[in-house]
Amino acid sequence: MRLTQSSPPPAASTPALTLPPAFEAFYATHLRCYQAYAHAHLARADTAEAVVRTAFGDLLAHWSAIVAALNPTAEAWARYSAHIRRHARSLPLQTDSRLQYQAVVLRAVGCSVDDTAATTGEDPSKIRHLLQTWPGRPR
């Protein structure tokens, strides 16, 4: 028996990872606004993309708890936005609530009211109200 090999061992293959279909659909639906929100807070694009990847990894790791929540979309957004807060400072916006801040930022980066509502798991009328009552809103 020899302890060394004359030829290199075959390359280790990475196991295929099958994502839950609901997660894949969630990812496809929310990626654009999630990315835009991260890019608004992180100046470097590569840093923002890395933070988005780790945030989605965290969401996947907690997917069972997220889908078990009363409002899975709001639960995912709460986890995602907390992840962004851990990696970036808030923008200098005066708002009355965290959700109002998030709605203002999402609208500023081009997400519609309906997209913002779908991203945060809130009703569009609530998002519209938060945007209309934002103290920094141009008059």
C-alpha cells in the first residue's frame, strides 16, 4: 500500500443544493427591491452585493420559522432589514417609525408603492399613508 498517489485525486464536487420552491419564488419576487435597499445604504456595490447574499443566506437558514410566521413576508423583511442595519448606518432621514423610514428609502430607490408593500409585507394603503405623512416629504 502506498501513502502517496501518483496522480491527483479527482476534484471534489460540490453537492447540489435544492432550494425550497417557495424560497426560490420569494427570492425572484423580492430580489430587486431588497438589492436596491442595500445599495442605498452601502456605498460600494460589491459590499452591498455581499451583504445581500449573506442576508438571503440567513433567510434561507431560517426559512422554516419565516414561513411559519403569521406574515412570512413581513417576517422576512424584518430579518433582512435588521441584517442591513447591522452592516450599514441609516440614512439621514427624519421619520416617525422604522417602517416609514423603510418605505421612504424603498420609494427613493424606485420601488413602487405596491412593490414596497409587497416587500415589507404591509398593506399598500399603509405604505401610501406613511409616505404621505412623512415629515420630510416635499410639499
